[in-house]
Amino acid sequence: MVQPDLQTVRLSNGKEITVHTHLFINNEFVPGHGPLIETINPATEEVICSVHSADEQDVNAAVNAAATCFKDTWRKVAPAEKARLINKLADLMERDRDELAILDALDNGKAFTVARDVDITDSIACYRYFAGWADKIHGKTIDTTFDKMCYTRHEALGVVGAVIPWNYPTMMAAWKFAPALAAGNCIVMKTSEITPLPAYKFAALVKEAGFPAGVVNIITGYGHTTGNYLSGHPLVSKMAFTGSTATGRKVMESSSTSNLKKLQLELGGKSAQIVCADADLDQAAEWACGGIFNNHGQSCNAGSRILVHESVHDQFLELFIKHTKAMIKIGDPFEEDTFQGPQISKAQFDKILNYIEIGKKEGAVVSYGGKRWGNKGYYIEPTVFTNCHNQMRIMREEIFGPVVAIAKFKTIEEAIDIANDSDYGLAGSVYTTNLDTAITVTNEIKTGTMWVNCFDVFDQSTPFGGYKQSGFGKELGKYSLQEYTQVKVVKILRSSKI
Amino acid sequence: MNMTTSFALFLYFYLVNTGLFINNEFVAGNNTIETINPATGKVITSVQAAGSQQVNTAVEAAHKAFHGGWKTSTPRNRARLMHKLADLVERDVNDLAHLETLDNGKPLRNAQRDIIDVSNYIRYFAGFCDKLHGKVIDTQGKLSYTVHEPIGVCGAIIPWNFPIVMLIWKVAPAICTGNTIVVKTSEMTPLSALKFAALVKEAGFAPGVINIITGYGHIAGDSLARHMKCDKIAFTGSVNVGRAIMKAAAESNLKKITLELGGKSPNIIFDDVENLDEAVFWSRFGIFYNAGQMCFAGSRIYVQEGIYDEFVKKFEKLVLSGKVGCPFDKSTFQGPQISETHLNRIMSYIDIGKKEGATCHLGGKRVNNNGGYFMEPTVFTDVKPDMRIMREEIFGPVVVICKFKDTKDVIKQANDTIFGLAASVFTSNITRAVTVSNALEAGSVWVNCTSIVTENSPFGGYKQSGIGRENSEYALANYTQIKAVKINLNSKL
């Protein structure tokens, strides 16, 4: 059954918007052959609309469109022209900032103001940052012996596959598209079937900006079908994946049985925030609060364990709860003062509530929250567990919701050991005014990002990515360019008669 | 058996401890494996082989050494130890070369060159120990910087074709960046690594920093690839095993991986080549060196039609002048293949080539010599692009030579492969040299030469020839992980 591409959707405030629901392949919206998938509004639990999804034939069409475009067109486009196109795309995103934010808020449930001022704003900045790199991809000349000319080229990979999650729909797309395009690749991206709408609006802007057909292709579908076809496709040179550790393993396995494509995995986390006795406690409490409750706890880098020095634990807890009450206004995503919207889906909602029960059974104490909020929409109260220890499941397993586990420590060495006692290694923070403590802790914690006296502070220019089972490879910053290029060395020998 | 071989055997009895080298001690394994001299087919000796228990012991030793002091060792100290190790390798170059030739079958002077390369590699990376730079990145209101940290325990699984060179390609960058390492050598060529292990201890490395074991791939190799305390695996070998390694990493702890796999590298000779004799020299070197047992071997030669006949004539003459014989004999160019199994496999490809309708222009037969695994250097002509001998990696002294007319067409044929390890172009025209090397899908492109691999330039594959680059500054990325630190200076909420 084929539905028309454009569908009208009514928002909770009565406003109506038009959304694309077809696959975006070769600069055209096409229905594809996969099943229609309903996308749900998590604030109302109602269906927003259905979207078309990609089956194996469609994935193949998208990959072939990208491959043909790379070979015939995109690789011959001058870097400065690539930069101009990416900047033009950023301009159009600025022009349509509100519309993009509406779609993020509608499909994901995050507050409209957050979508507009954080997600979309940062996404635009990401495109502009990487546009600047497009004409600065440098190889080296290497002096080996007198009779040779030796140099390296950092070439594009060709066709890049990307699978992104639902937690920051537009921003997760930007983190993949921007460096991939700047490095000269063509892309096929599978969005999450839970949040397919924002990327299709973005797709229309890609076409309007003037990108040649086939540079950017956006499809959606289930991970175990559409995602799987993409991970296994022989013409895809690299897969960039953000999602769960369990699915990350599958992507890697798929590469091992197909064409050994290069990989980049951005997986889960259980990041520890360490509050030292000499910290500015009020500041620490406020940063730590955002560190777990931002995006309703649905961040891979969420600071979901807080380790507090025993001498300041009670004082910190009081401040933390004070900030939670003040900061976290739960409500409809389109209300102006909403901070926290609903969780993404029924499945996640049930999972989080189940973890709250597990925490109670394990002997942790609910010091705040712990329940569903309201009786419609997947809303959960920000929840604070105290009296935790690091062997509890709520301290070890990723909950991906607004639930934080707080534990005490006696010495900084103990805090470091607890923080490192995890299979994950994505992020972390330390709150202290002491220089030695700051350097020691940031050196010792095995994670890809360490924040000092802050949390969740992102820049386009600094790399982000995990240690251990939080994944491998870096996003953002100059470091990410090497994920999207391959090195060729050329060695020219002078004839011996010279 | 001649004088040189028996001298070598005499030497090794005094030089090589055949245990597993773990924690600076040679210990017993789970079982023993015999290692064969491919020049005679006779057993040299048995060595201890690791089962999963011994792999665990080695990884635990490396883990303890990393956390016990190596992680916090000063760069200067690491560099000093590495230079000392290079000194010892230079001191014992003859012992190491003789062992390498005995175990692998490569001509002695090639083995000597390999050992000298090894000491150069160690010194090159020793120089990097104190030059591992992160960045300071300008961001508002914060001090943001990156640290390039060691990963921890690195595992390496290496092949038999360049035993000690392959060992150092992994050990040197791993150690200079502050990691500890467990290397599983090929059970077919364990000896030079065991001699090297004794030098590691003599140089003064702390126990557990460098561990060298051997064993079967599907037992010891698999164990290492799956070990939860091994944070990275570097593998050189076949594509099939590369897949298994990636799968093992996915199923265990998602350890970082680098893979150095197979190749079917094209060697393209244009009729405007500066000097045809030089092109012939390099082309022959590019396939018949090391008895064709090189991942980057230029095993497909494309010659432009104007010079085809002359090239083939000169090539044949040069190939026939190369002696196949005992590797300790100074006049030998080509030693034996590594094993009976491998020789059989190469010979079966020769049968396949003939059945497919290609012409076996030169060679094609085994050579009887003292019970060893010798064969003639072999040349096929009249080959079609879809023939198996054109597409599949033979890993032996077998080359196919094709005629071509048109540049666009030869580039297409050159790139029509799942591999992408290396390629060569012979021309005197600068535009052609650069445009053709740009168009070739390969990690190394040689112009007017072949097979020049050095410690200071990157080496690695496109497509299914692998992931990651070894050697040069590029290799450091394989053995470090990046941490971003952001210190808030003045942003209060």
C-alpha cells in the first residue's frame, strides 16, 4: 500500500504541519517497498502518521545511488564547492530552525525550546564547523631516502553507511553527515524508525541546497532488517553506528561476514560524576543534575552514577534535590517552560520503571521521584536513588532514563576504582577546586571525555567517543576526519641513471 | 645437508629456549608443536604451544605489568629500553638471521636484511616515545585538551612470511605508546621470536611488558582475540581469519582491531617507461622475492602492447637466471615455500590456471632438492580477467602477465578486485604517474619501483585488504585512545 509522500499532522497546540514520509534516495522522495511503520507521539501515545520503510531492494537502490554519484560526480567536486554546499545547508537549517525543532519535539518528545536552542542550533554549528574542514584535508610528504618522492593522500572512503538512534534525531544525523561530507563521501543513513520525521525535512533542505543527487540518501526501517542490509552491503566502505552495545556487536559481526568494512561505534555508557569534599557543592549539584536529567536521561553520556565524598554527601543530596525540583518542570513538549518531556516509547518507559523496581529490591532508597508522572504520555519523574553500591544493577546497567544512583566514597582512590569498575567508558566528571585532584582524576578515569566542574559541555572542535565497551572511533573535531578517510601512500622512485 | 645448514642447527641449540615467553620467563605450554625446516622437510625442534590457559596467563601478566608500572613509565625510559633492544638485535644479527632462514626458508642475505630492518624499526619508534602529542583546542570559557593514552594490553597475531619483521611491526608502536603486549607467533615459524624474547629480557624490560607465545590460530589465536582483558588485537594474515578476528572482537569486549590481510596487487607498465630493464628488475622483485609469499606481491602484471613482447622476453630471462635452492647457499635467489600444505596449494592453482585455459609460459613444476618444498618461479600469459589465477591470492611464485592497450581500461581491470593493498605504475610521464596513482584503489602505490616498505611511511589496505595503517606516525593511532578533558574555568550556572 502506497501512501502519498506528504502527510498533514496536527500538533497539540492545534497547529498543522506537513511532513515527508517517503524514502529520500537520489534526491527524490520514493515510497520504497518495506512495510509502513507508525510513528508515535510519546507525549500523547497516539500515532502521528505512518512512514514508508526500506527493504533490501531499497537499501540496494540507495547504496547504488551513492556509489554511482561518488564515482561519477561527488569525488570530482572541488573541496571549496563542497564547503559552499554544506554552508548553504546550514543557512537553510537556520531559516527553517523552528520547523526542524517542531519535528524533533513531536517525534522524540523533547521540549521544543530545547530542540530549537540546543539540538538544532548545535547541528547547524556542526555543519558549519565541518564545512571549514572540507578544503583542509592534508596528506604528508615523508622524507625517506634521497632517491624517492614519498607522499600520502587522505582519500574519501566512497559510500558511508550510518545508522543513528532516536535520542537526538537531527543532531545525531549532523554528527555523521557533516564530517562524512567534508571528507568527500556519499552517504546512506538509516534513521531510527521511532523518529523518522525530522531527517526527511532535512532531506528536502539537502535537495534545496543543491547537493547532487545521490550524495545524501536517507531511509528508515527496523534495525534487524533495514539496518542489517546496510551493515552487510558490499558497496558500503564504512559503517558509522550510534546505539546500544548489543546492536553494536551485531554491526561489527555483519562487517566481519560481508566486506570487512571499516567501523565506528558509539555505544552505551554508565558515566560517573565524582563530587569531592572541596567542590563548590551548589555548582556541582546543579551541573550534576543536568548531567543526568538532560534529554530525560536519554543520553549515552548521561552521568547516571554520582559518587560523593562521605563528608559532603548529605549536604550535596539536599542541594541536588533542590536543583532537581527547580530545574525539572515536566510537561508537554510544546509548553514554553517544559524542561522534561516524555520518554521515547512504551518499551523504554516500561524498562525504566522496571529498573526503578530493581533498585528498590536491591536495597537502594528512592530519595526523590520513582513513579510515572501523569496518566497519559510516557512521562517518568526524575528519580534519585541513594544508599547505592557499585555492585547493584542500577549502578552497572544502562537505564537510559531520568534515574540517577548516588553512592558515597571515602578516598579519591576509592572513587576512581568505583568509576572505572564498569564495562563502559564514555564520559565522566569530577567536581573539585584542587588542581592535583583534577589532574589525577582526569588521568586515571578510563573514559573518552572527562569534564571538570561541569558536565555535558560539547564543542564542535573537541572529539567525542568511548573507551572500552562504549565503542571506538571519534566524532566531532579534527579527529573525526580520519574516520571518514583512508590513507594512500605514493612512492616515486627516480630512475637510477640520474 | 651442507656445512652451512648444520652450522645453523649447531648454533640454534645454544640460542633458543623453546618455552612460552611470559613474564620474562620461558614456561611450559599446553602441548608441543614441531617446527619444520622447509628446505629439507625435516623437524628442527619442538616448541611449547599455548592453549587458552597459557594465553590467559600471558594476558594477565601483560595486564599486571601495564598497571604495575609500565603505564606510568617515563617516555625516556621506554626509549632507552627500546634502543638497548635494537643494540642487542644488531649484536646478534647473525644468530637471528640464521634462525629466520632455518625456520622460514628465505635466503640468508634476505634474512639479514630483515634483521637490520627490525633494528631500524625499533629505533624509529623509540624516537616517538616522548613525542606523543595531544592537542589544546580553543573553546570558550574552558581549557579543553586531548590526551593520547595507551590502550592497555594489546594482542598481536602474526604470520610466518616475515616472522621477525611482522613481530616488530606490532611490538614497536605498541611499546613506544606505553602499552604492554602479548604476541602469538605463527606455529610454523616460532624460533626467531624466541631468540628475540631472550633479548627483551636482556635489554631490561620489566616482566610482562612483552610476552611472546606460539600456538595454533584456532586455539591460542582465538583465545587471545576473545580475551576480555585484551583491549586491542592487531592481526596480519588471511582475509578469512581476519573475518574471524573481527567476529571474535564483536562477541567478546568490542576490542579495537587492525587487520592486515591479503592482496592481488596490479603492476602496470606503460610503454613510455623510462628504462625497461629497471621495470623488469622491479617487476620480478615484486613477485618472486620471498618466494612470492608477500601480501603486497605484484602478482598481476599489465604491460602496454607496444612493449609487451620485449618485456616478456627480458622478464623471462631474468626469472630464469634466479637460482632456486638451499637458502644458506649465497647464490640462491629463491628458497623453498613455507610448508608441504602451502606448496600443494600453490601447485593446485597452477593446475587451475592450465585448466582455465591460460598458458603456463614458464616454470610450473616442483623442484626436487633435499626433500624441501621447492618449486619453479612460474609465469602465466594469455589470461582472462575472470580466471581464478587472476582473482585469487596464490601467495607463491606465480605471476600472470597481461597485455593492455588503453589507460582507462587497465585502471578498471586493476581495481576490479576485492583487495586493495598495493599497486605499481611504471611510466616516465608525470601526468600519467600522478593520475594513475590517484585512480588506483590501493593503500600503497609504487611508481617506477615495487615493494618498498619502510618504517617511516604508512602501510595498509583499502577494501578487504584490511583496516588501519602500520608503520610511520600513522601507526600510533592504532595503539592509543583519545581522551578529551574539559576544565570549566568560569561558567557558573
